[in-house]
Amino acid sequence: MVNINYTHVVCPDPDTAKVWQAGLRSITNNIKANNVCPATCLKKHWIKLRFLVDPDGTLPVRRIAQTFASGKTEKLVYQCIADVGLPSAKNDVIDPKEFTLEKFQELYQRVCPRNDIEELFNSITEGKTDYISLKQFIAFLNEKQRDPRLNEILHPFYDERRVREIVGTYETNPDLIQEGHLSQAGLVQYLMSDENAPVFLDRLDMYMEMDQPLSHYYINSSHNTYLTGRQFGGKSSVEMYRQVLLAGCRCVELDCWDGKGEDEEPIITHGKAMCTDILFKDVIYAIRDCAFVTSEYPVILSFENHCCKKQQYKLAKYCSEIFGDLLLTEPLPNYPLDPGNPLPSPCDLKRKIIIKNKRLKPEDEKRELELWKKGQLQNDDDDEEKEDAAVTILPATEEGEKKVEPQLVVVILPDL
């Protein structure tokens, strides 16, 4: 399920709004800041708690307990607060100076014990001691943690000096630091630090070649993008398109259906699954505004088209008018859509929106397009129930030709 929260920032003038917009986007789109280690996440939460004081400058115990209450009984949380030497009654308060980062980390480990790291600790010590010796830690780092593919000159093996530095950074017991030993709590802090990130931090940003054909890449895609929850009886929201595009998706789905009522505006919904409707036009505006905020690489709109011809024309009209030059309407000159020719690369298609839609048979498509250009193709509402019905031909009159707007030609890529 998705919980969408809105924060509206109102500025006195457009220039101030642009400054705020640029600043907020630079923060929210900071890849490294959004992929910090667990230890940094805990530190940020501790800082937040330190500021949640009452007017008298004290920190309520219940506010700390609420942090850990999810999935835990209140009694257990309050007992753990007492175990770390802090006031633990519901109505007690704590001096923020006493609520140190070390106390918060100790409380976290008591409320949310890492049983997996406890097993690792026991395997290293063989269950004989309550600390890891210097020799055991060196062996663990070189034989278990170190990537054997690393160059030994650029990335030398751990020695006693480097291991003592690690112990001094993550161990809190002065006596163990003096001996070069590491407790279980120190091991938890070390494994939760940036020194043990699950991915290479320099690979979080784009580092791959992006000049290969489009079909050579996995594409970050969203299915049933419009839904905020379950597929049956769920709620649809235009905001979902903004959120997934800002999160980095490059392919979104639009299930297009005929709109009802007097205006007959095409809608997006989950078919006959009793989900709420949103206007197709509103979604197109949202895509235009957010498509290239976090990435300039192309956005693919996957149409599941259930509209009659009359409303399909509206789909094309809205895409053409709202997207403007962002919409790719013709094959690129160097990449004709002929059999055997590669597709253009993501770099070639930067800041372009591509529509992926089921096509008619080539001969039918060519014939209907020519008829439409001449003003001889009738929009028939009954066509949705008569897929194989003959096309209605109108007499070619000068007046008829003036009234008909040009048909939108959209580049349709093969299935990716």
C-alpha cells in the first residue's frame, strides 16, 4: 500500500518558488544521502528525538517509547529504557544531555536485537569469550569480509594497526579498546557503518554506458501506476505518476478507458475492477511536469488502450498539445524503424517521451491514416463493440477537409 502525504510550500513570488524548488529537489534527489548506512539513519533519528522536547526543555519518556512501539509491546520498550539506566515511567521526563547517542544505540540493540550478528559473533569467538580478540578480528576481516578480487597493492590486507583503528572507532568500552578487543555491540556498530555498505557508494550514481540500443537495458518500470493500493476496489491518483517519475521510473502504465458523462473525457482506471477514475488529461499534465526532473533519459508511456476511436483521437490530441516537442512523433533520422536496424540509445532519446501502444495491422493502419488525413474517416462510437466493422467513408468535401485536424503520428517501438 502507498501512503501519500502532501506538503504545500507557498512562496511570495515565482523567483522565491524556483529557489525553494531547486533546493528541495537537490536534497530529495541526493542519491548518497538517500542510501546512508543504518548507523547514520539511527544517528539522524536520535538527533530528531533530541529536538522533540517539551517547552520546559525535557524529553518525555513516552516520546522515546513511541519510536520503538511498532510491533513491540509497550511493557518491553519501557523495560529496555530502564535497563539502560534512564527514567522509565510513562510520565517521566529525561534531560536531553543524559540521552546520549551511545544510550540511544544501546537502547536500540536491546529493543531490536540483531540475532544474526550474535550468531556471527559466536562463530568468530567459538563461544569462548564475550569479545573478539585482535587476532580473530584480523582473520575475520581478511578471510570473510575482504573481496578477494581486490588488488593487493591498492587494497592491502588488514594489519594490526588498521584493525586497532577500527576497534577504537566502534568500540565504546575503554578497557577493550586498550587490548584491541571488540565486543558484540562494537561489532554491530562496525557492520552497520558505511565501511560495510552493501553496494559500492561510487556506483549509486549513473556509471554505465548509455549509448547502446534501448532494448539492451533493463528499464525501471511501474505497473498499474495509477493505483495507490489494491487492484480490486482500490483508489486511483494522479499523484502516483508524479511520485514514480520522481523516484526514477522510466516506464509507466496508462490503462485508458472511455469516459462517461456529457464531456466524455477519456479516463484511466483498472478496467471493471471497481477502482476510482482519474482523467487522462490530468495524468498527461503530471507526466509532463515530472518526467525529467530526476533523469533526462527517455520516458515510455505504456498504453493499455480500451477507448473507442472518438476518444482515442482525444488521447492523441492531448499528448500532442500537452507534451509538445517532448513527444517523439517521428523516427530519428539515423535510426529508421526498419527490420534489422537497432533502436536508438537512451542518450539519443534524452528528454523524449515515447508512447508504446498496440498497433493495427500495417495495411489497415496505412489505409485509415490516409482516410483520416483526407477527412473521410468517421469516428464511430459503436466501433468499440465492432472491432472488425468496415470503416465509414465520407464524401471528400472541401469543408470536411478543413474541419478535420491532422492525425497524430506516434513512433511505436517494438516490444522491449
